[in-house]
Amino acid sequence: RPFARQVRVVMAEKKSDCPFESINVAESHAQTQQFNPLGKVPYLVLDGDDVLYDSRVIVEYLDNLTPVHRLIPASGRPRAEVKVWEALADGMADAAGLIRMESMRPESQRNDAWVAKQQSKIDAALAAMSARLGDQPFCVDGKYSLADIAVGCALGYVSWRFPHIDWRSSYPNLAA
């Protein structure tokens, strides 16, 4: 899923020197659960063995570590707009991830109606993103922000896992 990628992009944008460790969650569930009781990535181990988990929490923490190019506005409507974009992108990525997990089940156990429901979320998210973006170059206030990172990561994930979804043709403004 694209959530760890969002954190990596924010780390790069913020010029963080935090070491990155790639793990296979399926093979290292016990290790992952040691740092996140939900057994999910990403998680960020801080000094003193404190741990942050969930990409939304981690990116907000990283954004506040340094004033270098704020990715999340401090307050007001621009902040809310960035967070709405983040929620929309994360929701689309969640639906795509759930479809991916369902596709790994034996065919006789798959729930086609449930997959169709998740696909409808992806379709609705793409349409909403395209409508919200319009002809703007960036998602919020004409500036690169966490909204653009979240959308880019979610679209990248959909492209990687579901190349048959031709969102670029249907939504050229998102492709741009």
C-alpha cells in the first residue's frame, strides 16, 4: 500500500536523515506488531523507543520537525483542504488494497459484490479528485503539499496493482 511511500516522500521533502528500513509485513508480523499493536506499517521509532504509527500521524510529526517547506498548512481552510485530499487519497488506496487482498483468496471464496463495492469507491474517488483539481497544477492553493503527495502515492498504487484501470485517459488532469 502507498502509506509507507507517503512517509518516505515526506521524509525526502523535509530532508530528514531518519534511516528507512524496508520489511515484508507478511514475513515479519511479530516484529511489526512489536512496534504497532495493529501489526501495520508504516511506523516510526523515535528516540527513547517511543513509536508513532499510521501514516497520517507520522507525516504530521515529520512536517512539524522542521520549517523546511511546510506540507500541511498550520490552520484554517487550507489545512482542512489538505486533510480532505489526504482522506480521499487514503480511502481510495484502502479500497484498492482491500480488492488486492480479496484477489489473493481462493476464487471460490471471493465476494464479487464486495469487490464491486470497493471498486465503486475507487471510481468515485477518481471522479471527485478530478473535479476538485480542475485545471489547477496542485491540489490546494496552487502550492505543492501533502495533498499532492497523498494523491500521487494513491494513484501510483492503483496504477501498479490495477493496470487495467485506465484512469489517465479518463482523468487527464490527474495524470498531469
